[in-house]
Amino acid sequence: MKTTLCISMLSGVLLLAACQREPAPMPATGDATTASRPSTITDWPLPSTTGAAQPDLIVTPDGRLLLSWISAQPGRRHALQFAAYTDTWQSAPKTIAVGQSLFVNWADTPHLAATDDGALWVHWLQKSADKPYAYDVLLTRSINQGLNWSPPTRGHDDGTTTEHGFVSMWPASRDTLGIAWLDGRNTGGGDHAQAGHGGAMTLRAATFNSLLQRTQDAELDASTCDCCQTDAAMTSKGALVVYRDRTTDEVRDIYATRSDGQAWSAPKVVHADNWTMPACPVNGPSMAAQGVNVYVAWYTAAGNTPILRIARSADAGTTFAAPVDVQRGVDVQGRVDVAFDGQQVWVIWLSESDAGQSLWLARYSADLSRQLERIEIAKLQGRGRGTGFPQLALRDGGAWLVWTEVLNSQPRLRGAHVRLQ
């Protein structure tokens, strides 16, 4: 990763003076609603082996869980693999791509998607030149549950040997896929873009049909944070993309833009944290949407206080209410994921103290006025970047979690199932 300009967390002791809402106290055990009852956590054995990292986890339209990861075995080339789960793992892991040209990064990871026609989609990053950060986004599609994949195509057509990554994907229709990505075509090159030369990193989007033909390629924002994750989801008013913006004054707050199927709206700030940061925090937003309800969770360190926040929109992302602070203080590391089941909002994130890293989960009422539960899922082996970004998916009334640990310098994936009693 970009060691000179990118940081993973900030520390500080100053209090933040900003517009925000504190959640109401968690209801006592015994509340009549199912949502407020305490959860149980059970281990979820995964099919990956030692050396697996960079996970992604989604639910398909037919209710299966799909888990992908990059495997790095000593003496072998990196391999992008995946497996499907119903009540058990359906088969041994399948390999999607393998090769020395795979660009592997702890924060810029491959993602899966599924469309209603039964197709699976996946993207990964591939080196485009002998420069540190010159790589392309490759996209492929399978119509037989991942047994075979189409020849990959590039998500962009600029032809520059620069950075292209931090992809988010969404089902644009029954058989088409939308993707958004950070695009470095204006930065001047993959070997010195992060040193301030050239132009700014941009946010772009495009749509791909079942033949992997690109349409509606557009620039959504002309200046964004260089190395923060994006996220996207379909709302009742079209696709919504959230990302970390970058102003000329180095304010790096979370913005959103929505497509009506023909054009993208002017980007709007989700909440004006006014976080001035002259480097990339490598900590992007996460979003969940259902109908007009949208939830965006993100990390900020405005006022030198690390904070994990979540905000709700009741109009498909046109406007957002004041955020709720999920956690604040020097232990907040962020790396958040969020999901919504129609009744409650689930949030997971990482904290790190002198005792080490830990994975946390909180549940909120749909209007974010009540925190229903807050639990520590696991104490992690390893610290820093190696533990990556945990993943969350909802199925059968519960949550399924996957995260990375590092033991004896070797990564491995772990999983848990959180069930409501």
C-alpha cells in the first residue's frame, strides 16, 4: 500500500463539536421485541486454508452465501477463489483466477455480485505495467455457478498505466451489472501519482450487459480520496454510490451520488464532518439500502477524535439525517460494514487498543434511535493492516461474519454466525 501518504488510523484526545445524535440506551434484556433480545455467537467453519485473506461475502437472490478470498500459499502463485454455502458448503473452493500478474492489496480487494438471471460476477485487479500502482480492474461473469467464467474484460477503456480500483458493484437490472471505481487516468502515472504529481483521482461508473459490453461510462466526481473503499446499492430511486471525497482544502468527508438510469446526480455530502486530512486514511464508507431506506456508516477523525458514525436517509439518499456515533475514541479503527434486514440495522467494525484488535457488532432500530445490542464478536490474532476489512451478510434472520487473522505471519479467515434468540 502507499506507505508515504496512506494511514490506517489517527489518535487524539480532543473532543469533537459537531452535529450528531447519541443513540438511546440499549433496552434491557427481556424487551418484548425479537430485535432487542441478546444474540448467540457460534463459530462458522470456513473452507479456506492458511494463507487466505482479502475476503468478500454476499447473499445471492436465491439465498446462498458466497465467500471469496485470495489464497497465497508458499511457493505458489496467488489465486482468487470462492465457495458457496447453504446449510453446508456446497463444494470445495473453486478458483476464478490465478497468476503472478494479480495485484494483491490488503485494502483494495476483489468483490462478488449476483444478478436475478442466475449469473455470478466477480472483479479483481491485475498489473498493467512495471510500476508500483499501475493496475486495471478486470471483470468476468459465470452462468453455471462458477464452474466456468467468461474471458475477463477491463472495467475501463482509458488505456493508461495508472491506478484503477476500490470497486463497488450492484445489480443494475435482471441481467446487467453496474460498477463504480476509483480511476487514476488523470494522475499522470502509476509510479508517482501518490507523490502529488499529475491530476486527481476520479470516481467513475459504467454498466455491463450479459455479453460484458460496457455502456453508460461516466465520471461521477473529478476529485476523490486516492485509496478509500467505495460502496453501492440499489434504492427504489436508482443506484446510489458512496465514497470519500477530496476537496482542494483536503477535506475528506463522505459523499453520495445517485443514478436515475440516464445520468448521475451532483455529489452531496452525507454529513459535513469537515475532516481535514492531507493523506488517504484507507477507510471508506459502507452502505445498505432497501427501498427508500439507506444507511451509510463511516470512519472520521475530525477534531482529532476517531469516530465511527452511521446516518440514515429516508428518501433513497437525497438527504441524510444527523449521524449517530457508534463508537468514538482512540480505539476506533473503523473498517466498517453495514447491513439492513428491513427491521434493524447491523454494523460491524474493528477496534484496536494496547490489548490488541477486536471485532464488534451493534444492532440498531430502523430509525437509528435505539441501540438494540452491542457485542464483541472476537479478539483477533494480529494487528495493523494484515487483518484487513471484515465482511457482514444477513440471511435467515441472523448475521454471518468473516474476518482475517494473522498468526505467525500467516493470514487465515475466520467466520461466525450471530443468531437472534
